[in-house]
Amino acid sequence: MHKFKKKTKSDPSIPTSALPDIIFMLLFFFMVTTVLRETTINVEQHIPKATELRKLQRKSLVSYLYVGKPTLKMQKQFGKEPRIQANDVYIAVEEIVGWVLQEKDNLDEVERDQITIALKVNDETKMGLISDIQLELREANARKLLYTTIQDMDRD
Amino acid sequence: MAKKKRANPEINSSSMADIAFLLLIFFLVTTTIANDRGILMQLPPKPDDIEDIDVKIKEHNLFKVYVNSADRLLVEGEPLKDIELIRDMVKEHVLNNGVNPEMSDSPKDAIVSFKTDRGTSYEMYIGVLNELQGAYYEMYGERVGKTATEWRTLTNELDDPENKKLYDKGRGKDKDGKVTFPMNISIAEPSKIGGN
């Protein structure tokens, strides 16, 4: 009594030929959107949170200063007092003026006054050091300042 | 001669996904998304560039915030626990327009003075500065019918003439190009009681 013809079984595998394309798309997205970090940060960085954040318009005008305790690896050599890091080395407060001039030299002549200093400071650092840095930056005439912070998700 | 059965000419590409995954994970791990957001501030000019004129500021125009080396707040001479309360106090002070004789005469005259100690933590400093700037952003926003968040986004895109118009309106720019509603946040040199 074979009234119903048995259906021919179709291939049970899912076509996965498009999978690499999807993954490649993701890969390209990440390759394009991320920036490789150029400097190794040798100070502790636990950035404080805030709500009233502003974005920087021109990234090429920004120079970074990192402030905080030396990382565990560097503590043997440099102790635990907060340090200022510019590019790849620790600098003293008095050296900031020279560093700013150097950074300004890398910019176009017309844009030199618009240089922005981004301060990435560990939240335990005391204001004494920050104030000294600010005084030096005023001396070097780099007066646009950005305190890098993280968006506070609990508020706002 | 018997014809050979042709093999399927497809290349086996099932491992392609694995290779791509490997690359993807490599990039995910090695890269950090740049964080270029924060609290923007303009420093005053060099100390010796400022002309030594004795500017008389009326006491009632000043709104004083002081943080000591133990991160305790003193606002207008009164201790304060919750830093989020500063925001409304600043707004009340700036928008007073001479009604209360102990507060500012006009937004133009109002000055918010923020002083710390050398021993104050950076976290506290950012927290208070955030509230002070937030109060101004809220007032600017209200003046142009926007929220503080919208105001902050529009200040990032001043190339747009529409935004520029709103920006000038919010800050009360008059015909001579003078700002009648400036963000007068003055950061005083820290005291040396605590810390290094």
C-alpha cells in the first residue's frame, strides 16, 4: 500500500559558504575602526568618570600626557610616587615646556596655537602635581586642555 | 575507454571561516578603541602676561567652592556632602540677576571660583568640575530650548552655521562680539595645607 511516495531526502547540511564573507566583514570593520596603540603606558591608568563629556574635533592636534603611579614592573626602578609620562619616557615637571615645544614643531605653523593637551590621569593622583603641570602648560602657551574621562553610565 | 567520473571542481572552503575567525580574534585582542572624550578646559594665559590691574570683584558675585585635602567640600562657606547639589546652587547663583543681594548681579558678572588643596584627589577635582560645567551646559541649553546633552553635541560641530547661531545665542553674544553669558569658572591655585 504505497499510496504516498516517499519524499526524496534533501541534503541535511546548512550551506556555510557565506560564513567566511560574514566573518571577513566583521574583521574589516574592526581593522578599520581601531587604532593600534603607539606607546606603552608605564603608569597606572584608572581614569575617573564624569557625565559632561565633550569630544575632540581634531585628533591631529592632540598630544597626550599620562600621569599616575609607575606600573608594578617599573616600581623597582622608579618608586611609587606619581610620574608624568610623555611619549615613551617619564619626564620631570620642568621638562614639560620643552616637550610642548617639540610637539608644536610637529604641527603646521598655522595650527600651533591650537594644540590640545589630553591629560590621562589616574584618579588617586593628588592635585599638587596636576596644578604644577597646568602651570607649566600655561608657561608653554598650550592652554587648551582635555581631562580624559570615561562616561559615567550610572548617571546621565 | 571508460570516461572518468569528474570530481566536483569546488575548492573546500570550510576552513576559510576558521582562518578569518583567528584574524578577527587577533584584532579584537590587540586593539584598543581610542577614548578621546573628556572635560574640556581653557587655561588662563601665562601669569606674567596678565596685566597687574587690581580688578575689584564684588564679594556677592563670587560663588566659592573649596575642596580640602581630605576631599571634603565647602560651598559658599557651608560644608556640603553631596557634590550633585552644587549644580543647582550654581544655577541659582548665576541666574539670580540681582534679586538676592547675596548672589550675582548678572550672569556676566557671576564668577564660580573653584579652589582645591595640593592634597585633593584628582577624582574629586574632576567630579566637582563636572558639576560646575554641567550647570553651565544646562543653562546654555535652556536658553536655546535644548537639553544639556544636545548643547554639548552642538558645540562639537560649530562648522555648521545652524549650530553656530544657536551657540552664539546660548552664550548671549551681542553685536560687538562680546559674550554676555560667559562660562566664568576660575580655578585657583591650590593651597598647600595637605599633600606634597
